[in-house]
Amino acid sequence: MNITLSVDEQVAQRAREAAKKMGKSLNQAVRDYLEQLAGSARRGQQWTQFETRCLQSGGKLGGWHFDRDEANER
């Protein structure tokens, strides 16, 4: 997919220079950022789903309990 962005020329030039220092084109740097952004959103959604499941379970751990002595052995 192609996306067109409007960016100030000075900002674009500084971004190109920063990307070059990373060994990337500006295009690749923007793609990497968008992939990271999309992944962060997905992780946030997964965390919310996990949190909801935990809260709905009423805190039950299927018979498992915390054992201080066992934890200290590790």
C-alpha cells in the first residue's frame, strides 16, 4: 500500500539524515515505525483482553497458591 504524507521540507530532510545514520532510507524508517506502532496497539489490545479474563475469573488460580518458601528456593 502506498501512503502520501504532508511534511515540512526541513523536517523531511532532518528525518532523511537521521534514517541515513541508521543505515535506512526514510521510506524504510517510516515503514519500521508504522510496524512498531501497529504492534504496540496489538500488544495493548492483547493485554486488555488478558486483564479482562483475569478480572472475570474472580482471581481464582485453579488451586495454585503462592508459597514463599518455594519462591525463595528459585
